[in-house]
Amino acid sequence: MKTDHLLYKLFQACPDLPFKLADWPLPAARAYTLRAEEVKETRFQLDGVLVPTASDPTLPLVFLEAQFQPDPQFYGRWFTEMFIYLYRQPLQRPWRAIAIFPDRATDRDPSVSFAVLLQLPWVRRVYLEDLVNTPTTHWGLQLLQLIIAPVPEVIPRAQAV
């Protein structure tokens, strides 16, 4: 915790004070204790970051993540990767995030800790199963459709493209 020693001592002695400052309901007496925790970073690697080539600072960074196996820890890892990236990069611009799943069954319910982040308007979850029968002439969408098509349909669909 980077903080002035005085504030640390104050919050240590009065752990309900942050709740008062934030105008949140006060916790029961002695429900919290303050500690200065060290957080060591492990190595993270994002699947992709679309970085604007133009100097326009309103163009957002776009974080892309493809998740094709069920992973109950996915959202914790993904948001951690993004926030570490934003912390470490000197770029000052908005951001967006897209998680791509083959289907809804692969997307595990996020823990309560991360569910609220998924409600942000700039965070999207995309399920490729929704694209299977969507008519399109975009070659990228057609390729995604082939990736998730049932095996017997892949060759005929590829030949039709």
C-alpha cells in the first residue's frame, strides 16, 4: 500500500473510516483489519491488443481474448492482464475489451468480484455459436464460422466460400 504513514496508521486504527468516506454501509465492529500486502506479479500474456496506428487519442486500445476451454479463473486472469498492461503502458487513451468464446457453455460464470466489470459498456463477450448460421460475405466471419462448424459441415462450407 503506497500511502503516507499517518494515513496508514489512521486506517489501521479506524478501519471503518474508508466506508464512511465512500458513504457505504458501516461494517460490524472489528470486521476489518488493515495490512500492507505485497503483490508480486507473475508473467501474463494477452492474446491480443489492437493498438491504434493513428495519433488520435480518442481511439481506444482493444483487448482481445479467445477462450476456447472452460476456465473458472478466466475473468480474474483476463482483467488482471489488462489492468497490468494499462498500468505499465504510458499510453493515455480509452480501452475496450472483447472475450471470444466458441459457445456459452465454455464461458464460466464470473465470480462476484468480476461480474460487475462485465456490465461495463466497453466490455463485450462474443459467442461464436451465434454466428454459425449468420449469412455473411466477410471472409473473417466466414473463417470463424468454419472454426466452430460441426465437423461434417466444414468441408462443404469451405468449398462454398
